[in-house]
Amino acid sequence: MKLDVTSEARLVGLKASFLWRLRVFFALAAAIGWKVTITSGRRSAAQQNRLHALDKRNPPAGGSSHEQGRAADLNATKAGVMLLKATPKPVWEASGLPFLMKLCGLRWGGSAFSTYYDPVHVDDL
Ligand SMILES: [Zn+2]
């Protein structure tokens, strides 16, 4: 399933087996009414270092699955509800999206990291 043009541009360079899982996830999310948009996909080392400089919870270059094309960050909307980085975990969980990620063999950033709640992140690690 294809997303909006901007989101599709951000999927360029992702590892094929990760992208296949993401596309199944997008279709399942759409089936329960969620519109997914991609805010970040594959990153260069320089891009990763800039994010690390802004927020030390983001790993420096060499430490992110985004650099390997194995991660994406996403937001989702449904009936006026927006799921963003600042959205509390119970709201994300109630959306069903973390469950669908797991079903697709994806790892949700809202529960993947012991010291960093990053619910917009999904990867195949
Ligand atoms: Zn991420």
C-alpha cells in the first residue's frame, strides 16, 4: 500500500525486507482507519549526528537503525486523533498500531528502549 508523496519519498533507501513489512503494516493500519505518515526513514551519518546533537537520547552516527535503512518514524491520524512522539503510551497502545507492528514482525519504539520512550519509531531489529 502506498502513502502520500512526501511519505513515499522518505521510504526511499529502506532495506527491502523492512519495507515489505512496513507496507503490510500500512495496509493493516488503514483497515482499522489510521492514516500513517512517515517523518523520517533512512538517514546519513551527518543527519544522525545532527539529531544526536539536538537530543542525546538519539544515538550518534553508527548507532542508529535508520542509517541501515531498517527504521522509520511515523505519525498517525484517525477521526481527529493524532498519534505523535508526545502522545502517551496508553493512547498509542489503544490505537492498535503497536499490536499491528508486532504482528508484522516490527519492533515498536514505544517499548523497545529501556530509557527512551520513542513511540514514533519502528524498526525490524
Ligand atoms: Zn526512529
